[in-house]
Amino acid sequence: MPLLIPAIVVVLLILVVGVVLLLPRTEQDPLMTRINEYATREEVASIEEIELSMSMADRIFVPFLRQLSNFVTRYTPQSSLERTARMLELAGSPRNMTAANFWVLRGGVTIFLGVFTFLVMMRFGAEPGKRFLYALGAAAAGFFLPIMFLQSMIDRRKQAIVKKFPDALDLMTICVDAGLIFDASMQKVHEKWDDPLAQEFGRVTYELQLGKSRRQALKDMSDRMDLSDVTSFVATILQAEQLGVSIGKVLRIQSEQMRIKRRQRAEEKAQQAPIKMLFPMIFLIFPAMFVVLLGPAILRVIRTDALRSVTGG
């Protein structure tokens, strides 16, 4: 019991930190945002008044999380941070989360599941050895769950991009044939749809407006997606631009090839479906069918044997 109150406090603190990390955030400092707002109003206000006008999360928890992130950055291997940053980039930078913030969230989930499992086992009166064993298992699961969830986000994002890529190329082909340039066709895709591919196209056009070269912007987009289809498309566009080939013709050929690849992927998944359905049928569907079909017959046989044993026949 003496450990119960500190454990509950730790769990609540981790919950608050997790909620703040998962809230939608922007890259701009909240304090600077409030200062700029007061500057546009032309009102005289002190720094204390501006700070008090901010929300509790921005005044207390965001600086606390920033200190935790700095601590994680200082003591976590650089290779791990770089690998995590790469995975976050492939996942589309969810909620503008940095690698340090992800490691803070990962540690919070680990501690939360460990402490929560320990409290539950203590509530049910488990032995001390079992408490620590189950708590250790839950903490290990909490350490690996965030990275598994992040990998799932990466896979879903890649699948969404691959699925939408031929349609985006068709729209770009129509725009180029109508007289738009390549950059404007990408902007049209960004304006028409709201999906990972359209967001990447919008980011490319924004980088082009900031002065980045088209070659570098397209290569950066290919690195952020890490898909063979996008890599081949970018290489073809850059080569066509270098050789002076018509962009409209290249887009038309690329869209046809991507539609063929999408059809081939669908056929491949259709051929894999019977094999994937085999194990659920064997272990889930067939046993239920056997129970339904053979259950009455088995009960009748048991009842007949019982009657024979009673009658002595």
C-alpha cells in the first residue's frame, strides 16, 4: 500500500504527457504565437500577462516535454534517433512529432503499462514474484507497441500512395494536355484530393515556390515515400526534362504502366487469398462446422449408450 499512491501519481503524469504529445501541434513556439497576436492588436502587455493568457498545456506541459526531449536527445544514441526520425518521415510526420518526442512517448507507454499491470496484480492479491513478472512483460510490450504502431502507419501510408498513384498521374496528364506546366499539374492534384500522395505533391510545389530546384524537390519526395514506383517516376521525369522529351507523353506512359502494375498487384492478392484463408478455415470455421454437424450425432450416440447401460442391453 505505501507504493500505491506514488504509482498512481506516476500513471496520471504519464497519461497527461501522452495526451499532450498526441495533441495536434505546430512547429511554432506557443509563446511566440501569443506575442505576435498581441503585437498585431497593438496592445501593451507584459510577458507575464501573455504567459497567463496561454493554455495550461502550453505553459506547463509543453516546456516539461521540451526538457524531456532534450534529455532523451542527450542520452539516446544518435543512430537510434536517426532511425526513428526516418520512420517518422516515412509515416508522414504524424502530429509533427520529433524523434525525441517519440522516444518520450515510448518510455511513457512502457512505464504506464508496467505500473498499471503491477497495480492490477496487486489489487487481485497476486504474489510479489508474479506481480513483477507480469509488470515486466507488460513493460516489454509497451516498449515495442509504439514502434509496431508506427510501422503499421508506414505500411498503410505506402499502400494509400500506391493505390492513388495511377489516378494522380491520369489527372496530371489531363492537366498537362490542357496546357498547364508540370508544377501546376501537381498543385491541381494537391487541391483536388486530401491523401498522403496529394500532400507530398503539395509539399513539392511549396518547396519549389521557396526556391528549391525541381530535381532536388522531386528527389526529396522520393526519399520521403521510399517506393519503387515513385522512384522510377521521378527518375523518368528528371531524365525527360534533361533530354527535352514531352512531359505529357511521359506522364501518359507512366500512368498506363502504373495502372498495369496496380492490376497485377490486385491479381497477385487474389491468388494469395485462398492460401491466406486456409488457416482461418482449418482452425476457426471447420471446428465450428464439425460441432454443428457432428454434435447432435455424438449426443445421440452418448444417449443411446447410456440407455443401454441402464437397461442392461
